[in-house]
Amino acid sequence: MLRPIGEVALEKVGKAPSPATQWRWLRKGVRGVRLNAQFVGGRWLTTDADFDAFTQGQTAKRLETDAVADTRQKLIAAGLL
């Protein structure tokens, strides 16, 4: 079921994002992960499943980044970098 982005975010994370943040999620994304939404009746709408995929994608990208940083620090400590 399509619902306004702010409504879904409020329910899922307890805070409604600003219009600027919603726009950024749609156009640029976070860590390369964009929110899938549809423009209907002058409003951007998304589904719970799309919002969940958006947050899960951010988490996966963050974990990848942390793992790379961890490996780099270990290589530096071992004198290999």
C-alpha cells in the first residue's frame, strides 16, 4: 500500500524526515541506496517494503565500509600499507 514517505518513516524510525531529506533519499540516496517511491497526486509515496529495503541497503553498505576500514587498519598495523 502506498503511503507518504514521512508517514512511513515516522512509523518505522520514530521521526518524520524533512522534505529536503525525503528529496535527497529519492534523488541521491544514502551511500548509493535510493528510496523507491512514486509521485501520485502531487505527493511522493512509498511502501513499507520499499522503505525497509532502503534502510536495509544502507545498513549493508555501512557494514561493507566498516569491514574495509577494519581490514585497512589491520594492514597498516602489520606494516603492509
